Amino acid sequence: MKNRLKVLRAEHNYTQAKLAELLDVSRQTINAIEKGKFDPSLPLAFKAARLFNLSIEEIFQDE
């Protein structure tokens, strides 16, 4: 699954650790999602969408 998480994180000046804290996951989870090695759960996708004030589809795209 493609995603814009790394770009959005950079635009908001969040480190992976800070974003992980805000989304209540590990930094390793953020890293794996950004690299496309892990697809987020639906609740996590909703949390990210709310945090960045975007729709899930604006952050995550099915390949």
C-alpha cells in the first residue's frame, strides 16, 4: 500500500518517534508503514487521517 505518511510527517516537522507517540504506536511501526512493509490497521489509518485533517484516501492508496 502506497502512502504519504513520510511526506506529511516532514511537512509537520514530526520525527518518527513523535508521530508514533501521537498515534500511540511504536517508532518501528511508523518506519515499516513509511517503507511499505506494513499496512496500517483501520483504526490506525483513521487516527492518522484525523491527525493530519485528511481523508484516509488522501494518505493511503491501494497499489
